[in-house]
Amino acid sequence: MGILAGFMVPHPPMIVPEVGCGGEAQIAETTAAYEKAAAEIAALEPETIIITSPHSVMYADYFHISPGVGAEGDLGNFRAPEVSFHEEYDHELVNRIIDIAFDRNIPAGSEGERSPLLDHGTMVPLYFIRKHYGGGKIVRIGLSGLSFAEHYRLGMCIKQAVEALDRRTVFVASGDLSHKLQDYGPYGFAPEGPEYDRRIMDSAGRGAFGEFFDFSEEFCDKAAECGHRSFVIMAGAFDGTAVKAKAYSHQDVTGVGYGICCFYPEGKDDSRHFLDSLLEKNREKAAAADPYVRLARASLESFIRSGRILRVPEDIPPTLRESLPQEIFTDRAGAFVSIHKNGKLRGCIGTIAPTADNLAEEIVGNAISASTRDPRFDAITTDELDWLEINVDVLGEAEDISSKDELDVKRYGVIVTSGFRRGLLLPDLEGVDDVDTQVSIALRKGGISENEDYSLQRFEVIRHR
């Protein structure tokens, strides 16, 4: 039968009366929607309920799927130990998901469990489900720090595993929305908060899962959401499937967003392979990129695919060579090549001053270094190439400055120097919003403490995307 339905639900402990002690009345609309969703799950009589939870075991680069035959837990951490759960795991489905993920080179497994106890992101949905339905085993899956695309791919593995075992399954994507919706809320207010809630409820309410990729990591961080990756895994579990979607409720009265939506499959739909669509957009963007960026890409792809270093200018593809300005073959300058994959840094190496005979050779060499020699990352592999986003920054001449007052994080990069140690940070970087942060990061990169004597230089860049 496969996945019978999906549900996007929040997990505020206060919604449980034994925890809320009357406070749950302020989110009565959410409670009513939760009861409706739980009743629908009961009517489907699933053999397995998959729950993705932000509060299960979470790693930066690995998806943890709870192991063993079962688990228990209670809401004692929220002063309600009498609300307890004893759940049986569908270990056959767990093992099949792990096997498929392994075959697809997705880091997922049941190793590294820090606590076998159920988390509240799992128990709050189960509180409502078990009121209506006592059957069905569960599969509990944690999120990771990996990209949205990797979470979607895990969802695709789940879909394949469920279908392979012909398991009647319901998918519950547990996750609150923004935590920054009201000044009086526990996390305060940020304008990104209500914007996140508006956008996610609109996209989810229409079943427009491809739009989940349009939320940048920076935007999600500023909105302080916790469920986006959970929702993306669910979206992947419906890859290539038409869905009938409906938004049941949304509330923000506590300063945290609580949204409930349901999704019922309606058959195959080849237009809804959203990861393929994202990949095609990446390819189109790469083909239309600035010539400097295309030169960097040609260099790293040549080296990663065949170990061959492009000779300048003879090995540059003719159409690319014709699009490059003549000065790239004559001028000299320092340059940085920055590589991102699905919005996350994947490598960045450059030169403060020119080291090659011309700027083209500088870019060719630094592209190879950024993709294979950045000590923070493993070397990029061939199966990653289509997902890469590349920037090339050509550095202007550095000039001495007397204080931080002469810096501007959007316009100038900074170089800090103490003796033979030197640290550099490019301008206009995501998450670097003030000069103190900019200088602090540059000092760390140079291995210089803030109480040491150091000199400052600034420089401008021409950024090619």
C-alpha cells in the first residue's frame, strides 16, 4: 500500500492537558486540528507510523534512526510523568531504510544513539494518535545538519523502503514553525518569523513541496524554526506523487508557530520530482554563470574527473575562452574561489596576492585547491559536481587602516596581521553583519588572539557569481 497519508504537526508539550494545566486553552484551535488529524490516522489503520522529530538524536552529518525493538518515554521533564508511552519499533522497515540509504550514499543508520528514551517531538504527536488508535509500530527518525536536499533524498529512501515491504504507513512530520513571532514570546520577535510561517503554511497548504527548497538556511535560522527539515523529509517521501493537501490550522499566540496540514497521495505525477527539478535549475544557473565562475568550474571538474590541470589558455574550452575578457590572461591579482553545496560551504581557498603568471591561472589553481585541499572538508567527488555553487572573488590591492572604523563589512574585506601570522575574511558574507564579528573571525583564522597587537588592512573585491 505504501504511504497512506502525511501529516505536518507541532509538538508543544503545553498542548497536553497534564502539562498545560489549563494553559492549553489558548491553543484550542491547534488541539481541535490535532484531534482531527489523529482521527484520520486511526481511520487509515496504518501498520507503521513514521515520525521525524527535531528532538530525537541529531548529528551534523548523519541521520539517526532509532534502533532496537522498541522504546518508552514520558513527559516527566514537563512535570507530567504520568503521561507515558511504550512503543514498538518496526525494525524490519528501519533496516530496509538504512540499506537503501547506504546504497544511495546517504549517511543514515541506527548507530550513535545517546538516549533510547522517546523525545517530546515524538511523544506529543503520539499523545493524540494513541487517543484514537492503539495499533501500528513506529519508526523514529532524527534530523541532521545536512542540506535540505539530503533530507529530501532520505525521504525518497523511506518511500522506496515502504513500497518494497508493502507496508501500510502514515508519515508524521513533527516540527514547530517559527519561534520568533511575538515580542512577548520566549524567543522574542524577528520579522523573518511571521514571514516563515506565512510562506510555509501557504506552500504546505497547496502541497507545493518544491517550494520548501526556496527557504534559505540563513532565513530559516533567523526565523528560528525547528521543523523545516522534518517537513522536507516528508516531501521526499511523496516524491513523484500528486497529493491532496489541506491546511487545518495555524496559531501564533504563544510566540511560536503551530501549523497542522494533511497530505493524501493521489497517484503518480512525474512533474513532482522536486529534487530533479532543483538539480536542473542548478545546471541552468551554472551554464549562465559569469565567465570567471565557469572557468573555476571547468578547472575543478577537469581535475576531479580526470586529475588533469587545465593549461591556460590552450585547454580552456573555446566557447568559454571567447567569453573571457583579455585582461584575465594578462593581469595578475589574488583571487578566492568559494564553493557551496546546497547552500552550505564546501570549500574556500584563495590567494591574498598574485602567485601565478596571470589571473586565469590563479583561478584555475585556486579552484582545484578549494575543491580538493581545504583542510576543513573532504575532497569533492564527481557525484557532487552538479550540486556545486561557485563564486570567484578577485581581490583589489590591500591598504593599511588605523582602526575598525574604516571598515565596512559589505564593501571591504579585512586582513589582520601579527608577526608572521595573518588572517583574511572576504566582504559581504552571510552571517557576518558587523565589523567586530568580521575582525574576530579573521583573527581566529590567523591564530591571533584579540588581546595581541595586530595591524589591519582592508581591500575591495569584484565578486563573480
